[in-house]
Amino acid sequence: MSQNIYDEREFFQSYIQLDRQRKGLDSTPEWPRLRAMLPDLKGARVLDLGCGLGWFSRFARTEGAASVRAIDLSANMLDKARSMTSDDDIAYEEADLEDLTLPETSYDVVFSSLAFHYLANLPQLVAEISKSLRRGGRLVFSVEHPLFTAPTSPSVTFNHRKDQIFWQIDAYQKEGVRTRDWLVEDVRKQHRTMASYINMLLDSGFRLTDFVEWCPSAEELASNPHWDIELVRPTFLLMGAVKD
């Protein structure tokens, strides 16, 4: 079973204070690029995996999606999402993505934001997603970038004399669990190489359509100068794929 860190009180109370949770998609730096990968949602049957507070699920309905099935492991997240939602065509559901079984050819779009890097058994889930999509259906997702997840002890170093910043990487090819202190201690995430993400899509019958190593535009960087760390190493990997 996945680590359910979001139902731990200390973590959850800190997490829901993050800008992307308080203000929604428009405060999410990578959202414009992720949104551009989505097809027209009008009339679509949408599956939102790791739905969190339901920001994408509600967006999909405002874009005309016929229905949204929104799944998350955390009861806390789902309770909060339901309190923020007044739409009978969004169905929130508590389930572990590690062992999720999906119905065949039931969805037009599957979306996931920053959830897949928690999963040890992601290849099985990708195969289930492929089974559940109609032909021509689209999968769009984001994960923490492999350069971000790779280090066993992540750190930023500075060469002040040369005004240089370095992100140290080790064990990139050694996939598996990485433990991080983020809001609380010992949060478990899974490191995978970029090749692994691509190959699991290809192995499940997907055609890769989008591959973005997110970094801020010049305009975004001017408004958010602290995002300059993204020019040293990307935090997010965004991918889109179509089931042929």
C-alpha cells in the first residue's frame, strides 16, 4: 500500500497552506504548459488520478467534460475536495493507485498531477490506464523530474566567487525509493529515469505526444526571480500520450 502521508495531521495542515492548494491551478507554475497538452474536454469522460483537492476535476467540468471520476488515497484530501465542490457529475473516490483496476474503454482523458512519482507499481497502473482509454484517448500527467528525484541526499551548492549554482546528482540510474524531508520527515517517493517513463508508455500502447522539462519563461522569471533554480535543474517533467 502507498504511504498515506496526506492523512497525517501535521503534513496535511502544512500542505493545504501551499499556494497551489489555496489558490488553485492558476497559482501552479507548470499549469499553462500542462493545460496546453490537454485535448478539448467538451463532452469528455475524464479520470483524475491523485485528484487532491479537486482543482483539475472542477476545471474539467467548467471546460465541458461530461463527467469526472476523481480518485485519491487521502480521506483528508477528498473531504476537503467535496466541501469545495457542488457538482454531481464529479464523483470523488478513495482508492490506492498502486492496485487500481479500471474498466475497459471508459474514458476519453486521464489526467494526473504530481502523483505518479509516489507509486512503486506505476507500470501496472499505466497498463490499466491504457486499457481504460478509448482509442485516441489521451493521458496527460506530471511528475517530479528525474534529475530532481535522483540524488540520494539532494543539495544545492554555491560557488560565490564565480556566481555559480550546482545541483548535485548521484545514483541517477539506480531507480527506487528516495526518502525526503518535505513538510515532515521521511516522505517516500520513487525515482525513475526518463527512459523508464517513456518506455512504460510505449510498452502499454501509447504514442508520446508531449515531453516538457518545465522551466519558467523569461516573463515568468521576471515576476518570480526565485524560480531561477529551475535553470539549474528542472523540478517537473510533463508528459502527454495518445492511445493508438
